[in-house]
Amino acid sequence: EGVLAQEYTALKCKVRRWSEQAQQLLALDGKIPSNANIFMVAATLRPETMCGQTNLFISPSIMYGIFQVSDTDFYLCTDRAARNMAFQGIFPEWGVIPKIMEISGSDVVGSVVHAPLSFKGDVYVLPMNTIKETKGTGVVASVPSDSPDDFAMTVELSKKADFYNIKQEWVCTEVISIIDTPEYGGTIAPALIKKLKISSPKDERQLLEAKEIAYKIGFYQGNMVLGEFAGKQVQEAKPLVRQRLLDSGDAFAYCE
Ligand code: A2H
């Protein structure tokens, strides 16, 4: 990790429908009104790719918190992220962590959330074991067209739905073009997965290489082909999409 702060875009994915387990736990706990807006908060460095979001990943082995941000609104993220947010003016009282309840990632798998800007609208929450508690919010927007990690996990979950204790129809295997690149075409992540012969999310070294190539080429050579800024270069579109998300209230700035 470098010395400079990392500025993420924290994307607010509103819960549309809880998984059965989560529904029961929330009802039992009783501290959150049933008409509350609860958002799963995903941290991204590529806000321009959110139009291609197909699922939302959480770690099945992380205990998440639900934090109250107003009378009606709540955020779901890691305790660690909430601690940082408390010192960034994101919660009502400076330095105070407004934790309301805890819920394990495995209990929220199968919930449905709204994905702002996504061509899908609403998406299912799926498990991703490689999510680190020490980074971002512990929640990741899946964009399989442009993130090799997300594509590899999507393929894995779709192949082994039973093993992961999910329904196969929750996995969105539709990968659409959102950024075009001269070398790798419109879906750089699957192209790199094939080229580097990556067969599972466990191929860490090759995935790291794919991730670096996808990030550089997407950013420096990519052109948007989907969304409001289609036709613009990624470099130009990135801050514009970010600002759109901040202005609409669908995202907020989060640093660490
Ligand atoms: B990115 P950095 Cl399209 N554990 O968003 C693992 N990965 C995490 C995470 C965590 N706790 N929190 C965030 N991330 C992911 C989009 C994207 C991302 C694309 C391409 C590359 C990419 C859609 N997923 O990231 O270590 C999030 O996924 C590759 C750099 O802080 C976030 O941005 O640099 C990125 O990793 C943050 O990683």
C-alpha cells in the first residue's frame, strides 16, 4: 500500500429484497424499521464501469455491520470501513460509529439490490471468498466485462452453484461491452482470462497480471460504448460518471 490516500467511489446499492435468512434476522432483531432504506455500499476505483454491473459480491466469511445514516437510511459495510467513514463526515456525528446490528455475509447472499446506472437494474448478491476485510467496504460491484477477478468468480459460481450454496439463476452470465479497446475488443476481462489461460479465481498470480493489464489498457486506450458518456474516452468519462453518481446521491466519496 502506498502513502497516498486511495479515493474510492462508494456506490449505494439499495436492498430491494432480502434473502430469507436476512429477512428473519432483521425481523428478530427488530431495530431497523421495515420501511427503512438499507444500502449495501460497494467501493470501486472504476466508477465508469458501473453501467456494466451484473451482480454484487460480498464475502461469506465477513461479519458486516448495518449503520444508521439518517432517520430512514442505513449502510451495510465492514466495521473497518464504518470506522473510517465516521471520520469523513459520512455519519451524523463526527467520530461516532452508529452501528445498529451485525449480519454475516453468508446470510445476505441471495438478496436483491438495485445497481445504480447498471443495464440490469436489479442484481443478486453473490459470495466472493477473495474479498479482503482490510480494503474498501468489503462489498464489490461485479463488472465481469472489465474486471478479471469478477469474470473469473462469475464463471466459477455459475459452474459450481451447488458447491457455493447458491441458485444458478442468481448468477448473471450475460457480459456486455461497456468499454472498447483496440487490442482486446469490447470485453477485455474475458479476453485476458482466455489469453492468460486462467481457469479459476485461485489462479492468483495470473489474475493479478490480468488485472494490471485490464486497468492500464482500459484507462489509457479505452472508449466508452455504453451509458451516458458513450463515445468519450475512458479517461474523460471516468470523472464525469463519478460526479453524476455523487450528484444523484447514488454514491459518496470514501477514502482510506
Ligand atoms: B473495482 P485496490 Cl471493472 N477485496 O471496481 C477485494 N477487492 C476489492 C475490495 C476488497 N475488499 N474492495 C474493492 N475491491 C475491488 C470495478 C473494477 C475494479 C473493475 C476493474 C478493476 C477493479 C468493478 N469490480 O479493481 O486494491 C474493486 O473492484 C482492480 C484494481 O484498492 C475496486 O475497484 O486497488 C478495486 O478492487 C480496489 O482495489
